[in-house]
Amino acid sequence: MTEATRIFHNPRCSKSRQTLELLQQKGIEPEIIRYLETPPTEQELLHILDLLGCEPRELMRTKEAEYREQGLDNPDLSREALVRAMVMTPKLIERPIVLANGKAAIGRPPENVLDIL
């Protein structure tokens, strides 16, 4: 049984809407996770980071005011502290993230997700 395609989605974000539309054009109806309302757990985020092969700051929206306000630019912060900050403030998570076929991709640009379908 294959795992359902999932998208961590923010309907107010144009890239997120475009990525969802692209999936639907490909005949894929993903499970839509509105991550601002239902943030991923620390374990889910760590799994996503592993699938993406990146570090937490590469998945963070570093230009958000909350990033600076919470002092997340401190290079001494641990991976766990950064992941915890994303769980507590999901606005900091880059979007959209698509999970499919045991892989993950960030839909910036939306076509990035085609490689994992």
C-alpha cells in the first residue's frame, strides 16, 4: 500500500495554491494539511528534514519577524531548538511541503514537487 500524497498547505500563499493545483492537474488529490492550524510534531518535522536532506534553517522563513523576535538567528541554537520553534510558531515553516513516495519537496517553485511524484 502506498502512502497518500500529503501537502503542508497555506491557502493564503500563492505558491502553495499553485502547487496544490499542479498536483490536482496531475490527477493527485493529496491529503491537505493546513499546517498553520495543525502544525506537524517535532518528530514529523525531523522526518521531513531527513527526507529533504536539509537543516532546520533551510526550512525556515528567516525573513518573518518572529524569526528575529525569537532570536532564531543565534548560531548556537541546536537543531532540536529550531525544530521546536517551528512547531510552536508554524508560520516559520517554509511552504508548501509535499510528501509523496517516501520523498519530500518544497514547492518553490511549484514544479519542484514533480520530481517526487
